[in-house]
Amino acid sequence: MSEAVVERKVLQELEEDIQRLVEIYELERKAAFCYQCGTCSGSCPVFMAEPEYNPRKMIMSLASGTWQSFINSEVAWLCAMCHTCLERCPQRIEVSEILTEVRNILARRGILPDIIAEKLRRVMERGMSAPYSKLIDKRRARYGLPPAPVFDAEAAKLVFDIFAVNHVLAAKKAREGGGSP
Amino acid sequence: MTLKYAWFPGCWVAYRMPYVEKSDRLVMERFGIEIEEMKGATCCPEAQFMEAVDRRAWLTLAARNISIAEGMGRDILTPCPGCYETLKMARGILKEDEEMAGIVGEALKKIGVVYRGTSDTTHLAGVLYDKVGIEAIRKAIVRPLTGLRVAVHYGCHLLRPSKYLDFDDPTSPRKLDELVEATGAVSVNYMRKTMCCGGPAGVVDREIGIKILREKLYWIKKAKVDAIVVACPSCYMHMDGNQPYVEEMFEEKYSIPVLWYTELLNWAMGVDPKDLKFYHRVRIDPLLEKLGLT
């Protein structure tokens, strides 16, 4: 996993976004009821393999304004989106939902792994996230299957334009073009 | 009773795993489930990159896909839990979150799409269990897989978040087990049964994906099973394709075949395993031999 060195200016921009998120999810109030039982982290398949991805700490750090610790890397992107933390939190904190919103915020500042960016590009090019194959219909014919569906890349591009999803890729490029390894 | 659906194979099944689509279609034909292709769809889109990057775009593209099925007057049927989750969640969120429904509605208007939220989405395993029924499936079995012990792996996206998904009970699911047991096989309970296989984490960091898979395999092996049964293309690819790498990293031996659930149904309904032409990284020949299917 690559490190994402986040500049001071970007951190300031993130501060506003994250503050808004904390307000929307009433996280200050909700986290006050979090008794740090660790059910979220204990249920997390990623935490089991990589202790740096720690949902319990991440939620608390969002509520207490010390989120910089996990935002200085791409660690937030390790979430497998299995939503076990969301199912099991005894205080009904929407752990995986909140951490997904955090990734929305990071993406807008260009903080996202290469493979996620590549999938966005695939959707723009072919309307789908799987790698395209020119030979697919031949292969499908051997299974007696009709030709593969053609996905509507134009529609995907229009929707990406509306929400400036392209900007995510541009921001990533700009951030990484800065010369940091 | 005719069951008619708008077919959304999803890009991974359609473009990477034609054997899954073939196997599912055989089962659908067998039980009179009629499907019609959805024209002009996009990626569902996959939550891991799209919901995580921009929830508004994720919901808009999902709503657009649902609107295609609405135009056909049908509910959506998909073989992929990822597509099931996205399309089902999108409909649920747009029903309950007025602010988001407003944002998505504006975007849809700009691209000339009318979304009503009238088409639901189901996974094929759900239709087999809820509509076709275990009794009818049992009656279609001509070659019971007696003596076969399997570990059923549900994966995440059929079950969670249960606030939006209704395939089965999120903590003690039974439907896939019962479908498998209709073939005469035994579904063996094991630790970490509803845990993630690690596939999505492995997309971002391969080593983490392998470590999570090892945890699953460790407990599955302890349950002394002949095979793992899955209903998710991503779990299939990860649990089968990456098993040799778990063995390499941890210097342990697993070699547990990974089967697609309709592959098993087809075997029991008399289809020759060779005709299904599944790709298996972990060899299934010893298993077929044991079952007398070679």
C-alpha cells in the first residue's frame, strides 16, 4: 500500500469536509456513547490482517478531530465493505457508512489507490469495471451463450461529468506529479 | 407460474466467467425462469470503487440501470451479489433519503432518465429458494451427491447491510445451505462462516487479501470438507484462484476445491461436469472421482 503524503493545504481543506461529515452523522453525540468495546475492529477482516486499519480508532479520531493519523496514508481504502461493523455495533454507529463517506472526501482530494482509479477509467471507457476483452463473444459462443452485453460508456461519462468524477483522477495525478515517491 | 426477469449478468460474470453464466442459465431453463437481456446498462456500479469515490454517481448509475428494467416492466435478476447489493441498496436509499433522492433525481433529469423505483432486484439463489422452492429442486435431483461434505460461504453482499438487503438472516443465513443440501450433500458448519473472504481488500493490497483468505481456509479445513461452495464471482475468483498463494505464504496445504452453487445443482440434476467447462485452479478431479462423476 502506497503512502499518501498529504500537504498542509489539503489537510486544511479536508478539515472542513470532515467537520461537515461529523455534523451530518452527529458523530460527536454518537461517539460519546461509544464505550470502545472494539466489536467493530474485532469483527473486521481487514483489521485481523492489518492492525493499522482500526475502525474503532478511526471513528473515535473522526469525532475527536485527530483523524490526520489515518488520513496520511491510503489505509482508509482497505475497507472490504463487508459491513460487519455496521451490523454489529451495539451503539448503532454506522461505522462502514461513515468510513465510506471519508473515502468520498479523500477521493475528491485525489487520495485513492491506483486500482480504484483504474476501475473508474474502465467505466468511462467501456461502461464496466471488469477488464474488456475483444475475444469475449468467441469465448461465450463456446459455452453456447449469446454475445456479451455492451455497456453504455457514454451514459457513464455523462453521469461522471455531472458529479465531476473526472476531477478525482485529475486531483490524483496532480498530487502524485509533485515528485514525492 | 412463470417467472420473468430482466437479466443483469454484471460485467465480471459476462466478461470473465462465462461458465458461471452457462451454469446459471441451465438451472434457469430447468425451472422455467425466463430472462430478457437489459439493453444499454452500465456497470451496476461496484460499490468498492464507485460508492467509495462518489455516492451520488453510484446511486445515479444504479438508478439508471433500474430504470431500464422498469421500462421492461420487470424485476431484475442477477447472478452477482455485488450487483444485487448495489441495485437493491440504491432503491432502498432513494426511497428513504429525500435529500439524496433529490440530487439523484436532478442528475437523472439531465440525462433524460425517468426513475420510479418500481423494479426490485433479486439474486438467482433467492429466486431458487423463495420462488422455485426446495421441494421442486429436490424433485429434479437424479444423481444425489450423497457423502459430499461442503463448506458454504455466503460472502458479504448477499447479507449485509441487512438494513437494505433481504436475501436471508445476516447472522444465521440458511438459504444457500438448504439449496446445497437439496443435492444430497451435507453443509458443514464452521468458524467464521459469514466472514468476508478477503477478495475486495486483496484488490487494494494483495497480501492483506491473502491473509484474510488464510483465516477462512484455516477454519474450513478444520471442518473436514470436500469442497467450498460459493455464490459470488469475486469470492470464487479469490478463494479458488488465490489458494495456491495462501499455501505459499503460510507454507500450509489446503487444496480445497471451490464450486459454484449451481455447478453443484447441475451435477446433481444429471449434467456432465465436463459440459459445464468451469475453470478451476484447485483441481476438482479427485472430487469428481469420489462422487463417481468422471
